[in-house]
Amino acid sequence: MSNYHGNKLLDKKYDIIKVNSTNKNDLLKLIGPPSSISDFDENKWFYIERLKTNQSIIKLGNQVIKKNNVLIVEFNKMGVIKNKEILNLENMNDLKYLKQTTEKDFKQDNVIYNIFTSLREKINAPARTRKK
């Protein structure tokens, strides 16, 4: 079983798109609306294509990514394509996260900390019953 997400055949459509010739309207007719538009530059559009398929019956439904294409298109001020780029499965990076922790700078064994701790405990302690 296959699971398709996004626009199909982006790599084929990439060859049809011409820099300094194709405009936004042509691109909308060819591919359709973009999957995403950059928040920082409204003249940068992203199209996404992802195909996942099952590995085998033995793997119990685990899917493997067969296609992962991202088409990045940049337009000039007139709406004509000035740059195009396609990223595929080979361009994917496997990110590794650092598992370090930061230590606190202060220590709890100094005199001032002990004084404030004892004051806090006295303030938060329940009031003792006093005999009059």
C-alpha cells in the first residue's frame, strides 16, 4: 500500500519550469497552489511531494519513504521565476540532537543560602500557639 502526500511528479514538472520565463500564473496552472509560502518572503513558494510505501508483510506495516521532493521557487518583483531548486531524498539530513544538560551556577552550600533557607522555613512554619 502506498501513501501519497502533496503534488505528484514534481521532478518531471521541474523540467518544464523555465527561469526568467515562467510566471506565477503559469506555475499555478502547471502545478497548482503551493504547499507553503515563506513567512519571510512572499515571493518564495514551496511544493512538497512525499511517497511512502509498505516495506513488506513481515515488517507489519512499517513504511519506508520512496520519494521526498521539495520544489523551492523564487519570484522576482514582477512575478517571474528567478530561481528554482528541487531537493530530493538524497538531500535529506539525519539530524542528531545533543543530549547535554546545563548545570546551575550557584551552589546550595554557602552561608547566605543557608540563612535565607532558615528564614523561609520560619516564615512558612505554622504559627505556634502562644500562652497568654
